[in-house]
Amino acid sequence: MHVAGMDQGALESNHPRNSRVVPDLEIHAEDAILQRLSTVTGILLFGDLQPRGFGQEGDLSAHSTITLPNLITTARLLLVPLVVVAIVEDRLDIAFWLFVVAGVSDGIDGWIARRWDLRSVLGAYLDAIADKTLLVAIYITLGIQGELPRWLVIVVVSRDLLIVGAFMLSWIMAHPVKLRPLLISKLNTGAQIALAAVVLGNEAFDLKLSSAIFPVVLTVATLTIASGTAYLLDWLRVMSAGGRNGDGGSHA
């Protein structure tokens, strides 16, 4: 039935086909601070990207939070203190295999979530938190134990803290910033994981790779500094433009 005076677009926008299947997952304008938080969380927790699937309509579903992928991810998070204790107790063989188990579980929970469509916002964040927490904990503990140069640990942790501080400042100044995925950040995350695995494996199994580790240390340091600098330069560019990108759209 035709409704006089009503805009056709308004009718279409109210049609059930155009409503979100999972309205609770929509980021509304009033939830802008959550959107900004997702950006920083992604930088720090998942190779400097937003959590996998976040912000892509239809990718994340409102499944029960108690799903097999989320349980696997939670178990991986619980491995963190065990890895730390193993390193402190000089059982680097145990720490190495726990690190391997964590890596395998990361692939398994992601595959299960995609295969049976069990992806969720909670799962995306849990996965990212577990990955970053494990990596940072290993770096700090290896640094304290003298297995990694302490200056490298300071560089890795400081980079994350500087990024958090910069983007918290952008929120306070009401200049939301959205980061673009950078290849160098992916490379940085991969290099950090590789270095942790090599150091643990070398000390656990006496692989005599000490001479090969230092070049990897330099590579990680270089990539960490470069990726942090790239993001901060992008932050400065956007902040100087009043928190807006070139096409006038908000970066958050």
C-alpha cells in the first residue's frame, strides 16, 4: 500500500531485509569510544590490525560466548603463567613446547570458528589478547633471565606503550584516529614470534644458534622501531589535520 508523503527510501530502510541480523554488534555513533578502543586494541594485540573480522558486517556473529574456539583461546591465555614459570625455573624445554602448543591452538581455534561460523566479537578480542599477552610475557621474562637483551625488551614494550599513550591522547582531544594496516607491522609481529621461538628452542635443546640470534634481534629491533615510527607519524599527520583524513571522514 502506498503511503502518501512518505519517502520511499525511508520505507526501504525500515524493510526487514535492511536491518542487521545481529543489531547488538553494530557500532553506533554514540559508541564511538568503543570503536576507537578497537583500533588501539588491534594495534597492540593482533599484529597492529583490528581483531580478525571486527568491523566487517556479517563476519562476526552473536553466538553464545561459550563456544569451542573461545574455550581453546581461553586455555591458551591460561598457558601464559605456565610459560613464565617454566622460563623462570630454567625449564626452557617446557616453555618451548608450551609456546608451540599455543601457536597450534591459535590456528585450530581460528579454523574451527571459520569452519562452523562460530566467530564472535568476544572471540576476536580473546584471540588477540591471548596472542599479545603471551608474546609480551615471554619477552619480559626472557629479558629478566638474561636470555634476551634488556634493551630489546624495552624497545618492544615501549613501542606498545607509546602507541597506547598517543591514541589515548587523541581520544581526550576528541580527535579520533583510525589506523591503516601496515605491512611493516605484520613483518614486525612475525619477527617477534620467530625470535621468541628461536631463543627458547636454542636454550632448550642446545642448538648452538647463539651467533645467528643476534641478527634476528637487530631485525626485531629495527622492525619494532620502524613500525612504531610509522604509526606515530600517521598519528601526527591525522592530529595535525584535526583528526580527519583527506576525504573528510573520521579516522576512528
